[in-house]
Amino acid sequence: MKSPYEILGVAKTASADDVRKAYRGLAKKLHPDLNPGDKSAEAKFKDVSIAYDLLSDNAKRAKFDAGEIDAAGNETAAARERQYYRDHPQARQQQNAYASSAGFEDFAGDDLFSELFRKQAEKQRNAKGADAQYRLTVSFLDAVNGGLQRISLPGGGALDVNIPAGIQEGQTLRLKGKGNASQGTGGHGDALVQIAVAPHAFFTRVGDDIFVELPVTIKEAALGGPVKVPTSTGSVMLNIPKASNTGALLRLKGKGVAGKGDQFVKLKIVLPQMPDAALNDFLSDWSPDASYDPRKEMQL
Amino acid sequence: MIIAKSEFLLRTKLDPQTLEVWVHEEWLLPQDGEFTEADLSRVQLINDLQNVMGVNDEGVGVVLHLLDQLHGVRRAMANLMDEVRRREPH
């Protein structure tokens, strides 16, 4: 390993000022940001910085001269990893605010460089327009059945969105050519519409299946019979089997989302809101079978 | 990636007046008053130019201007090389 004196190119007797001047000279030559294409500049500049760090500190320099520490024995701040401006992708991108191609203005006419810049600018101008992002909340039933929705655009105008049946919360629809215009001939970008689905008063959805809780009278539950049930495509008749309890799950095949899933109907027995004299009279006289103990499992 | 002005001051240890001057001189170009990681490195570069290399204020502007042009040239050269490579028969 080279000694810090060798790295900075100064004599062992060099004054602090000589050391500083040597460092300054080498920094001007080797600073990575002043050598954007030279990969070795970073390592060289690091060595120089470490050497200067050691020799510019009188205490450290004395220790080094006395052999108490070696050239790399105390890598400090100067040696720490550092990201140079040249390493940022921005430095190399056209969109960078700092980017300048003013250096080519004198290459006028049909020169290769100005041609290249013209093409570059043209390519950028004629690129497809940017995609536009929208959010659209659709009702539960529109999400299940599909339908046409219209988004009013902030700049006036409207965007018609054809919602496919069975769309799910969070899905994004891409409307080709409905985004922002190109600055040149590239055509419009796409509109990206992210879908949110509003909850429904009594339907819920799990995958392609739809669930609904159906209130039934005590009579319908006990004796069974046909009742009307709402589905996503209108009401249908459902035959309730005799002695169906609260929580019983009945299936309406093919009545799920977009014909793919099923609808599940969960029964819930509801007593009359107002006391019903006839029902009360009947129940007062009614002695249930001894096996009827709904709390049997609780072992009371 | 986006750094607010207050955090930027903290991380660069610049005082607000200095930052204001640097932005005014267009050594730094915050977008909507916000900075980036690249701006942090640019501050370090400006510090190196001033403190390590003894470049004065006028010189810093000249160096940054030339450096930005150099990056523009390097980018153009990279694009040119890509184009040449693309057209090369394989």
C-alpha cells in the first residue's frame, strides 16, 4: 500500500499548506463528478481523500510518522461511501431539470448530432400521450351485472365506461386511446379507471357467490312454502323446506355473479313487531315436546 | 425520493439563506419547492468545489453549467451508441 505522502505526491517534510495544495490539485483532477465517465476516479479520489484526511490532521500525521497507525488504519469520514451527483440516474435523463443540450447548438444543419437531437425531440413529441388515471365508484348491482357508467372529466366532457359484469373492487379498466393527447402524432394514451364497489343494503359478495339474509315469519319457517327472494337480476320464488331454522342456508343455483356463482340465502326468523294476540294465545296453550330444548348443548 | 425543504436543510447542513442564494443562482432547481436525492449529491459537489478545490462563487456556476452540458453530451452519445448498435446487422 502506498503511503499517504506518495498518494498526495508530497515530501515527508511538506508543510500543511503544501499538503492542502497537493490535495486541491488532485481533487480538481480526480473528483468523480468532474469525471463522469471514469469509473476509476472514485477509487482514486477516495485514496486521495483518505491520505489528505490523515496528513491534514496534525495529531494523526504525527501518529502515522511515529508508525502508530497505518495509511488505512483510520478510515474516517472521507472514506465513507458516498453517492456522487453523476451516479444519480437523473444526471443521465432527458427529463432532468438540469439537463442541457445547449452544447450542440453550433452543430447546425444536417450534422449527425443536431439530427440526433431533432429525432430525439421528435420521438418525444410524437410519443403516445400520457395515460390518464380516474377512480369510479359503481353500485353493487352494476358491479355484478355490468353496465354503462359516465365519468365527468375535470376539463369538461365525459368518458363512457363500459363496466363488465362481475367486476371486483380495486380492478382497473384500461380504455384504449381515452387518455391524454400526444404532443405530436403519437395518438392518445389510455384512460385507466380504478373501480370501487359501493356496499349494498342486503347483498354481500364472496368471489362469484352472493349472500343475502332473508327474514322469514315463524310460520314460513315452521311450515315451509314458497317466498319471494331478491336476487341481483330481480326476485325469484324460493321454496322454504318445512322446519327451517334461523341460519339455514339455501342455495339458488346460478344466481351468483354474472351467472358464474350461486346465491346463498340465509334464513332469519323474525317475530311480529307488535305482540300478536292470536300467536300469544296459541303459544300459551302450547306444550312443546320434551325433546325440544334449544339449550341442550349448554348443559344448564 | 422527494425531500421537503426543511429536511433538505437538515441533511445538507445548509443555512436557509445560502440555500436561497443557490436556488436563485439556479445551482439547484427544486421542483415545486421540493428536492431529490440527486440534489443532495449536488450540494456535496458544490461544497467540494468551494471548500476542497477553492472554486469561487462565479466558478461554481460555470462548472455546474458545463457539467450539465457534459451530462447532456454523454446522454446523447449513449443514445447514439444505442442507435448504432440497433442498426448493426447481427
